[in-house]
Amino acid sequence: MAGDSFSGAIADYRSYLRFERSMSPNTVESYSRDATRLCEYLREQGLQRPEDATGDNLCRYVGILAEEEISKRSQARAISSIKSFYDFLERENRIGRSPCDVLDSPKIQRYLPVVLSVEEVDAIINSVDLSKQEGHRNKAMLEMLYSCGLRVSELTNLKISDLYFTDGFIKVVGKGSKQRLVPVGEYAVKAVTQYLEQRRTLPVAHGKEDFLFLNRRGNPLTRQMVFKIVTDQAAAAHIGKTISPHTFRHSFATHLVENGADLRVVQQMLGHESILTTEIYTHIDSAKWQESILKYHPER
């Protein structure tokens, strides 16, 4: 973000925290990092300045944080950072009024992630132009997001040595460096295999040879680049929903459970520590739960 209005605002905010608020270096770094990530999101949404953000923009962003399964404490800190950042902009007369009032509303607590239908997933994947240099990479990336329910960080860190296609699974390194094995579908295997054939002709940065998904300079993709690819392809497929890479993970889990997969199995595939997280994450409709209970309850 160097040189744009976002980076300028972050630099000023950092100085304010350090010199006027006399915060510790760790707190300054933490708050600045949260504000920077918000600004990256706002810029990806087409905003020119952080001052242009609305309450709806901030609600959607906090919703994405909730989708990423960060702890409630981390979510609270991120919201605190956002409020502090916009309080600073208001104090400096860069905005008339902070748009953060809505962040305390029940709307955030009731946020339900967007789910794509199978047809919408297919439309997004099929919208990729394979004649472009990045076409096979983007298609393989989307197939892996949906086939394996990966977090975006798991996707960008996926290694070629983690692929065990002959055995039908991949090794995923999730939160806390915990490893899990996830089955991989034939469409994803085919797409990745075609991409790897093409990848042999492309530049690879030194020391990055084992990373699966690379940019044009041969370095691993960033989470911001993955976000842009997903949103661009959704637009190309004329999908009206506001989605992120995490939407594929959520859709993956929802489709599994809707089709009868055991919730414990889905929990293991997603790498959730608690089954409660999986229940909330898949937000199964209460009618399905009721139907299942009535069908299997011994006293029916």
C-alpha cells in the first residue's frame, strides 16, 4: 500500500499510538496490523481511502473475521483496533463521524456466512479462461479450495510434497501447525495435474520450488491475491453474492452435511478442535436437525 492514502493513514495512526497515546511497541504493532489488514480489504472492495468506509463495509469485514474462525478474543481486539483507527480519523477531522457504531449491533453476532450452491461453484470454476497464463493455476486453486475445504492460509502454504494424489488425499498444515489428512476429489486432482504440467515452463523463485501455487514471479501467492482471484471469477460468473476464499470452505462443509456426511468427519476434515464450531460453521437448518432426530429417536 506504499504511497497511497491507506498507507499514509496507517503511518499517521501508528505515530499517534506511539507518541500521543504512549502505547507499548507490541500494542502499536498489533493495532497497526489490524488497521492495515482492514485497509487492504477496503482497497480490494474498490475504496480509495479509509475515510470512504461505511458501516456496511465494516460489518462485512468483521463477518469475514468471524468466518476465519479466529477466537472471540482476537475478534474483539480487531474490532477495538478498528474503532481506535476511526476514532483517530475523527479526531483528526478526516471524517465527520466514525462509521463504527454498527459494530456493537446484534447484526454482527447474527452474521451467517454466504454459501454457494453447487451450481454457483461450478459456474465460478468454469468461468476461468484457460487460455490465459494464469488460467490453469486459478482453476486448480478454486478446485482445491472447494474440494478440500481449505483455509486461504492453508492453500497458499500448500506444498507439492503435501500431495498424495495416488492415495487420494493431501496433507494440510492448519492452525497451530497441526497437520491433518484431507481426501481430494478427482476434479481437483485433474486440475492440479494440468497446472503442474504448465508450471514446469514458468519461473520459480529460489527456495520456493515446493510451493504449489505461485505468482508470475515464481513466489507463493499472497492471501490478498487469492481474495482478488476469487472475487474476479465470481464477477466473471455473474455471481451476485459477496464472497471470499473462505466461502468455498463454508460451502464445502455445508454441502457435505446436507448430503448426509457425519458431523464428526466434517469436523476432522476442517480441522476444528470443537464439534460446536462445526455445528455453527455449517449452520444446518433446524428443519434438517428436527427431521434427523425424529427419524432416529428410539421413542418416536
